[in-house]
Amino acid sequence: MGDQMVERADAVAEYFIAMGSTNVYAPLVEPLMQWSQYSMAPIWLRDPQSRMGLEAKEVYESIRVFFEKYSHLKT
């Protein structure tokens, strides 16, 4: 789930960057990371060994890597 979400977000970001726009941080990168922090992190922090906890951590980590990749675009 997280990998598919990040693949799509990455494709969108790469498209806009290829077209000359670097305005992807505020409308895409930051909101996705915030969603992950407020939706996924609490699940794996509450129950890190459960199946749901492990899946939530995987989604969070995928999005965190995406966030770090594009964090240099923050204006």
C-alpha cells in the first residue's frame, strides 16, 4: 500500500519537476508526510509488533523516504 502510494506521488512530483515546476513541496510532499505522521505513526507506535503496526510502519517509512527525497524543495 505505502509503496504504491509513494510510487504515484513520486511520478507526479517527477512530472512537475520535469516540466520546470518545483512547486511540489507544499501541495504534495508536506501533506503526504503529515498524513503519515498523524495516521500511520500512531498505529505502529501503539502496537509495533502487530500485523497492523508493522504495515503502518512500512507505509510510514516509505513516505518518510519520499519526503526526504523532496525536502530540498521546501521554500
